[in-house]
Amino acid sequence: MNQQNNISTNPMMEDRCVERYNVTIFASLRQTNSKPFDIEICDISRAGFACKGVSGMPKGARCWVRIPMMGGLQAEVIWNTGAKIGCAFTDLLNQAVLQNIITRHPVQIKL
């Protein structure tokens, strides 16, 4: 991480250059070698997602998110506030896959 401006030098870690979508997706998450638990994805992009319903996953933890009607997607926890976490997908989502997700889970408009 570049300490001078606090920006990650790894674009997969926290890519703020890609379009993000505010959504409500009920999914499951599991840390590697653990049982899955329910989460609510509230933000998604090609690079990652943010979700509610998580407290104990440490920064750097490897995890798998399962979105309904999709296989598991591997990710890494980038930040954790105690009630919400942000994860970076191990591989960027294909734009068509992201379009499919937001078509099935409409984007929420924030006023």
C-alpha cells in the first residue's frame, strides 16, 4: 500500500474506478473451511461487494459468496466495520455476469 496517499497499489484490493450498484441481494458468505451464513449485499461492482450481517471476518480473510442462481465467487475481505464488510473479488466479474446480477436484483436509487 502506498503510505503517502493511502491508496492500494493492487487494483483488485479496492477498485473505486469501476461503477458500483446499490442493490439488495440476500446471499450467503463463508470463510474458507467454515460454514456459510446469511448476508445482505448492499453494493456490488465488477471488482467486489459490500455486505451487511458480518462481524467477525478479519481483513485479509479469504471467503466465498454465493449469490442466488450463481456459483460461488471467491473474494478477500478488504475492510470490516463490525457490521458491514467490503470484499474484492479474486477475479473481476465479467460485465455480462454483473449485468445479469443487477437485472435479477434491481438497483436501488438513493435519494
